[in-house]
Amino acid sequence: MGLPISTTHSLTGALVGAGLVAIGLQVNFTALGTSFILPLLLSPIIAIPLGAGIYSLCNYIISKWNLPVNQKIIDTCHFLSAGIVSFVRGLNDTPKIFSLILVIEYFSIQGGMITIAIAMALGGLLNSQKVAVTMSEKITSLNHTQGLSANIVTAILVIAASRFGLPVSTTHVSVGSIFGVGLNGKKANIRVFYQIALSWVLTLPIAAIISGITYRLLQS
């Protein structure tokens, strides 16, 4: 459907759904709220003003100091920032996915991480175009400086979250920062952003329901 949802949301919902069916209210809701829900909720909200602010700062520096805009330099920085975002996605997302297969003794930690990283790369190559179009064209029309600004914000926030062991969504942060730079340029598509936000809201309960049903079926 081309909707950029969060793998972290899906994993969290699935864990809660299976946990509720397995052990009921013994699920650790305190840890769920402080370590999962709050970071996931606050990170895209923080990314929106940061995206707008970083983009404003870049434009201010360029205009204030009458700096010539060298397109080759901007493109190079843009590619580098995209690489950093890809790196931090692996830094934050790979261990979350691996945590669910850690119970399988066959996998070593290193081997499991490498396997997941390869699978993530293959998924990106095979079927990610619709999501890419949504984020690069439908949320807002992006120029080079806006794209670079959004990447910088995404990288900073996800690196900070990883440093403190907080499972945030790179997707949520990236969408928030793109929406922020779009608001600054008054080109943000509010309708598309609401559609994406609705898909985020639905991800948790749908994942929980599917996971709970699957656990019950496997148990029986």
C-alpha cells in the first residue's frame, strides 16, 4: 500500500498480543510504557520542529553569508547523510528484530545479526519502491536542502536513542522530519500525513490481534 509504518510498532504490538494471551496481565506494562510507548510517541513529534528548524538554519546560513550553492557538494552530503541514516537504522532496528529469534539456540548473536541485515537489504531491493515514493514525493515535494535537513535530523535522533537503548522508529522519525521541512516550506500534504498517522495508530492493535491469535493456534 506504500504506507511507511514502523517495524518497531509491529514488533511491540506482536509481543504484547502474544504476551497477553500467554500470561494475561502479568505483561510488564510499566516497562512497555516508559521504554517503548513514550520513545515511539515522542520521537516523531520532536522530529517535526527539528526538521523545520534545521532547514531554516541551512537557508539562513546560505543567505546570511551569501554562500554559493554548490550542487555537487550538496549532493555528496545528501548521499553521505542517507548512508548514515541507513547505518543508524541497522543500529536500532537489527537488534530489535534479532531479539525475537534469540531463543533459537542455532543462531549465534553475530550470525543472527548478519542474517537479518542481509534480509533487510534484500527487502529494500525487492519491494520498497512504493514506500520510497510516498516519503520522497507525497508527504511534501523535497528539494536537495530539505532532503539533507531531514536526513540530518533523522540520524541525530536515532543515534541519540540508540545510545540510551531506546527503541525508536527510524521510519517515524524520518516521516516527522520530512513533514517538518515541508511545513517550513508550506508544501506539506496534511492529508497524506494523516493517512500515515492513522496507519501508525492501527499497526499496534492489528499486530497484537494477529500475534495473539497465532499464539493460540500454535498452542492448540
